[in-house]
Amino acid sequence: MQEPAIQITGLRKTYGAQGNAPAKEALKGVDLTIPAGSIFGLLGPNGAGKSTLINILAGLVLKTSGSVKIWGFDQDVNPRQSRASIGVMPQELNLDPFFTPREALEVQAGLYGVPKAARRSDEILEMIGLADKANAYARSLSGGMRRRLLLGKALVHQPHVLVLDEPTAGVDIELRQMLWANVRRLNEQGMTIILTTHYLEEAEEMCDEIAIINHGEKIAQERTADLVGRMDGKTLVIQPEGAANGLTLPAGVTLEHRRDGSLAFSYRTSQTGADAVLGCLRDAGIGIRDVRTEEPDLEDVFLALTTASA
């Protein structure tokens, strides 16, 4: 059996009291298993503990207690190997403005001890679309180009695990598409991807599995399809022929009259079927011009879970 890419057990982080502010427990005994070779979503509202968890993985923050294994290496026992197994593309655009993209990649590779003969700076620049800017100063790059360079820096040591912290926040559609194309290509080559994002439609489209944390605790971890499947709500949208009068709704069904004249019948599939909704229309003598369904998405699940755990 293949070992997980990341194995976190009982992870706690408490920030000490400062001034009048009491101590804060940012992570409260989080257990998390991230399968090797997956695209894994780590979601949660602001202040949930995502950044603290990522910074612990990256070796930037010391945990209070618990264990963290990255690619089989325990952070406490093999800190260098565990750190070398992970690359992090941070949210913040922290680049030296006086380095060119090629120099930035070379310096980063040197920090990881990558021999000159094994460095892939030009290959990475080509992949992230900065080959033509290889010798331009970083300060002259656009915001989107700087974000691409952050991805390149995270890849210089060929990590087994890549963490993308809000990678598409504030970027244009072209850059977003290029980034996801690169992520899929890296994943196909065997790299494990951990993604944090506030764009839930991205997580639903990209991620094989998702964990949701709130107030420092993991409140869900499932395959994406199973997580969305938790919500058994469904909406049947009917475009009626003529006026919709005399409707008697089945038990458990609610009706919304939309501005475009359509009727939106919402119900729980575990309690009611579409036949019951269509039957009430037939009984009222209302013809149907068009019909479509609306299924719950990850945003619905996210809101339901985080509201319940608040």
C-alpha cells in the first residue's frame, strides 16, 4: 500500500498571549491524510487555520504538538528530507525586485542544494510562460507574471508535494487557465497538489478530495463527489405554458416564482421525487414548456458545514 503524501496527526498550534490579547489556539488537534498523487482541496473561511497549517508544512511555523509526515519523512526526525519533499507557492508576492526570473530560480535552487548540473531553470521558465522575460528584473513584471514566478520557485527542487495557497486570487482568466493546465500536467506526472482557494467552483472542478476546516478543527474530509452528494436538496425549474394558478404543493416542496416567469420547486430527494412535483402541475392543468434541474454544489455544502460548526 502506498504511503500518504501527507500524514498529520493531532496537530495543535497555540499562539501565546500578547499584551491584553489571550493565547489563541489556531489548530485544535487536526488529523489529516492526503493521498499521494491526488489534487487535494484544503478549504475553510478566513481565520479557520489554513495558513497556519500550510506554514507548519512549509517549516515556517513551529507546531505546538502533534506529528507531521511529508512523503514519509517525520518533520521532527528528518526535517531536511521533509522540507525538501514539499514546495509552496505562497499567497504573498514576496520576490526580490532586483533579481531576474532566471536568477530568482537559480538562487532558490541553490538554497535547496540543487547542483548546478541538475537545475532546470530554463525548463521551468518555459513551462510558466516566462521564457521571454528570463532576464528582465522582477520589479518590471506584472502581477500575474510575478505569481507565475512564485510557482516556478516552488518547483526548482522537484518536490513530491506542491502547495498552492490561493493561487488564482485576483488573477485574470488567461493566467488562471494557464495555471490549472500546469497543475494538471504536474499531477499527471505524479506530483501531489494541495490547493487552498476561495473559489469553490475551482475546488469542485479540480480536486479529487476535499477537507474543510473551521475554527482550527477539521469538520469534513471526503472525495469531492461524496461531499457534494451529502446535500440531497434539488430544484426543479419549470417554464410553464401560461399562468400558473391553482397549484397544490406536495409536502416538503417549496415554490419560488422567478423573474423570468419560471417556477422553481425545491425539495429533498430523500423525501420527495420529481414525479410529485410534475403531478401537481398536471393536476392544476398547467402545461410545461421547458424543464431543468439545479443540483447543489460545493458552495452549498461549504456553507452548510461551516455554519453548523460556527
